[in-house]
Amino acid sequence: HQEFAVTEWKPYGKGTLKGFFSIILPSGLKINSVYYHERDASRWLTMPSRRYTALDGATIYTPIVEFDSTEARDSFRNEAMLALDEYFQQFNTGICPEVFGD
């Protein structure tokens, strides 16, 4: 599989948000502020976004990084989750114990 590398894990723990991290892709591109969420047995990532206030006062988030297809998004997610699981296991963070059978 491609080699993604997780760096700069920062635990957070508010609602479903468990922390955020940076990830380095095989190309050398580094994406900062990828958010990691958990709820029950579900886990997901959200990409960096910019927050702003609309004219009507609503808070809006616009993505900084997007994928041009569902396949590209799913491929990234799968590789990033593998890299994140390896990071959690290597550094014994206590995150995702069900993944490792603890």
C-alpha cells in the first residue's frame, strides 16, 4: 500500500472529535489539520476547512482540500486510516483499542 505518514497528533476530545493531525503523502505533500472523529464503532476523517461568517450570521465552513472523485476520496481515507492506526499502535495512544483487540 502507499506509505502515508501521520505526524503531529494532537488529542482534543470534544464530542466526536478525538484529535487532529498532519499527514505526509508519498508525493511529499503535507496536509495539516486533518480531523479524526469517533462515535461508537464509527470512525471518520474531515479535511481542513476555513470557517467564515455569512452575511446572515451563519457560520460556514468551506473546504481547503477536496477530492475530484468518490474513488479518490475513499482511497485517501483508507490509506490515511491505515497510517493513523499504525501511529496509534506505535505510540500507544489508547485510541481505537477495538482495532487492535485490546
